[in-house]
Amino acid sequence: MRAASAGATPAGTRALKLENVHAFYGKSHVLHGVTMEVRPGEIVSLLGRNGSGRSTTVKTIMGQVDGTGSVSWGGKALLGQKAYEIAHQGIGYVPENRDIFPKLTVHQNLMLGEKGGRRGQPARWGFDDMYAMFPRLKERQHTEAGVLSGGEQQMLTLCRTLMGDPDLIMIDEPTEGLAPKIVELVAEYLKELKRRGVSVLLVEQKLAIALEISERCYVMGHGRIVFEGTPADLRANAYVRKEWLEV
């Protein structure tokens, strides 16, 4: 555990809280009073069909979409801050579009994410950690990222974000388009984040992986939270699954 400066909330003990959050794209009202929480060291899944508002929620948290209401991290308000300011406070974001730098090598992409330890403490993650978790990235560390497969690019995006040593990481559809074996690898990766004290907000369509690794789940529909509970609660609620999740 890294030491905290006087008066600061210790790293790894901060909660993310949204209260009555509304968000807009131009005149289009997308989020309608979203209230949710990610507690310290917790994996929380945000579920729902395409267009339900899940990605808009994480983009609002990250300062990429304007919102009203309250978004706080360790008691500090985030709304109105720039994305880089939010990232510097210990929140990492892995977007759905695998936003790598295609002309840079794998290693150079990781270098761009590197932040180093905060407050004089060592970082939880380094190049050796990334290459140990994903040996394929080590094999291709001198390869331009643009020629990697979709699964390899997803690994790289996740790892680059971790190099910033976040206390909370928000991951949007990490298993989209990946082969089953890579999906299993990503699931293990997310469990490892939790073991190292990183909180996770997972936006995911694959119900199986979300229910396997999450402590709690939220389900969104039409820009609202329509369900909150444990994976066991969701498994037992056939109505919510049919109405808001199943195709």
C-alpha cells in the first residue's frame, strides 16, 4: 500500500460515486438520472444492450461527455474537469475502439502509458508485469502496433492503461470480437487487477464473464439504471434478463 499525504484519501481506498447524472449529445438527452457506485477494490459490471447508455456513462465519468448531477472520486467532484486531469487522479479508461498508436511499436505504446510511482512509492505495474501476463506482447514488443491482431491490440490497450498505475480502471467491451481463449485470458487479467487492489468498472455484453468476475452488477436501459444487485440476484431475475439483456 502506498503512503498517502496528509489529508489525502489513501490510494486504493477511494470510491467512485454517481448521483442523478444526466448527459447530453447536443440536444439529445442520453443519461437520465444515473446513480451508481464502485467501491474500493471491487469489480462492478455495467450491463445492457447497445444504445442503453453504458459507454456514455463511462465517457461522462472520464470528462469526455458533459454531464450534470454529481460524479465524485474519493469525495472529490469530477464533473467539469478535463480527461487528463481525471486520469492524473488515478482513473484509467480503456475505450472500446482500442485506441493504440499504430505506427509505434508495442514497447513504445507501453512507454507512453508509463507514469511511475506516486508520492515516492513504486508503481504496481511495469514492463515485466505486462510481458509476464501477456507473453505474446513480449514476443512482438518491437512490432508496430498497427499490424497486431484485434486480440493483441486489446491486450496492448489494457496494458498501456495499467502502466499509468490507476486505482480505478474503466474498461469498455474488452472481449468484443475476441476468440474464446483470449476472452478467458482477459477475465484472468481483470481478476489480477482486483488482487492488486485496483477497482474495475466493466462495460460488457457477455453476461457469462460479467457474472463470473463481478461482485455487483448494474443493468442499464434507455439511459437509466434498471437493476442493481449481485450476480446471483441477476441470475435469479428472469424478467430483467429478458427485458433488458437478452436479444
